[in-house]
Amino acid sequence: MKTSTIFNLCFGAGIWIFLAVASTPAIVAGCSKKEKNVETRVSNEGLLLNDDLVAVRKNNGNISIKNTETGKITLSDISLDWTQSSGRDSLGVFCSEDKRGYYNMYTGEIAIPAQYRRAWVFSEGLAAVQKNGMIGFIDHKGNTVIGFDYPYHGNPLSEFIFKDGHCVVADTLGKCGVIDKTGAWLIRPEYESVVAFKDFAIVSREGVRLQVGYDGKVINSFVLDSISPLEYEEVIYYENREGEMSSLRKSVRTGFFSYRVGGRCGLMDSNCKRLTEPLFSTIIAESKTMFRGVLPDRFSEVILNDKGEVMK
């Protein structure tokens, strides 16, 4: 075989070896790049209301919303925040770079850009959002309907939500009241706590609970959580048929009651007269005229007489 032929064969073989070796990193790199883009579906129950939309997570942990029908990514590099599981509204909350905004749960597209420190779900057409430590309310277009006048004090997600046209908020002094959907006070901010119902609210002030209407008038000036009759046990001894002494425990009513307000108990007589303020964690009857008042530390006790006086 001629030298030129041998050279050509070796050179040709070398080229193929070079190409094979050179192409190997490209294949590996291609696989590695593909792995970085691996998408896994994540649970989106209640967060997306269109069967064509799915939430997918990439290897870096970021979530995107994808339309499986068109293949389009409608929203990327976000986290899906809480929303109403019943799907009563079309907008849900998303988070991007520590800011909250709203996306359309039917289209998967941004409805209100991420710009808020905190954001609550829409209810009755309004949603509470936080800026600079204050709470305001916006509509579906992001317009401010109720100004940022209410402080945020670590309130849970169950608060700042309108129901039956009412929402509980606090003023800058920390006092609670109820506003309507225009921001007008229905119940002035004069209370330590407020629980809103459809036709009235139960409010608390200086340890006393009241029932207040949305016209601001007091319906009942003293509202109880519960009331229980106070009883004590007497031991009765008797001789049984075999001539042996036996005992029987019998509950005896005192004619007094323990009433509970805001988790604390007080003593009340049979004429509904409050003999003490609700100062105790519980009250225990020892006789018809003597009671043990257990203090809020649930360890210390005082003795009360039938007038509610602390015995010394």
C-alpha cells in the first residue's frame, strides 16, 4: 500500500474520531441543559379555573402557569398565593420578588401587577392590599376604592374581607370598628375587638361585650358567652341492707351562676345581678355560700362569699 493511501486512511479515521469526540460534549451539554428545564406539575386546586391551565415547577423552584392547549407560558417565575377554594372570584393572588399581585384564574394572565407587600382575596368586588404598612382596598382593575388608612398589625388572612357589605378594620390607635364598601364607618372604632355578623356585631370594650347594630346603636349592653349553674357535692352516709355504712355523692345547686365573657368568668345571682366582674378563669362552688375563684394564671385562687366579696 502506498504511503499516500495509508496517510489518507489514517487521516480519514482521525477525522471521524475527532468528530465523535468533539460531538460527545455537545450531547452531554444538551442533556444537561434539558434537565435544567424539566417541568413538573404542581397542585393548583382552586388556584386555576380553566382545565387548559396547569401550574408547573422548574428545577430552580420557580412556578409558571402554562396553557396546555396553546403551549404558551402566561405567567412565569412566581409563587401562587392563597385564594378562595370555592372560586367565588376570578382573580387569585401571586407573588413575584416578594411583591403580591393578582392573576386571572381563567386565563392565567396578570390582571394587576405585583406591587403590594401583602394581598388578600377579592370578596364582594374588593380586595385588601398593604402598602407602607397600611391597608387599603382596590377593585378588579387595581384602582384604589378605599384609601390606605388602616394599620396592619399582623392580621390573619381571614381578616380584611368584606362579607354582607361589612368589614372589620382598626384605626391608627388600634381601636376596631366596621366599615362599608365606601370606607364609611358603620360602627365607630371604639372597641378592643369586633366580630361582624350579617345584621349586627359583637364588640368588646373594657372586658364587657355588647351587641351593636350597623347603625351604631347598642342593642344589648351586656352579652354573655355562656352561663352555668354552680353546684357542689355533698356526701350522704347511710346503712345498707347488710348493715354496712355506705356513702352517696349528691349534687346540690347553690342558686348562683358562673357567667363567661371573653374567656373569663364572673359570679352572678339568681336575679341576674353580677356580683363580680369576669375576672376568673373558672369559679367552683364549695358550699351554698362559699366559692373558689381561680385566677387567670389557673393556679392562684381567692375565696368569694355569696355577695361576691373576696374573703380575707
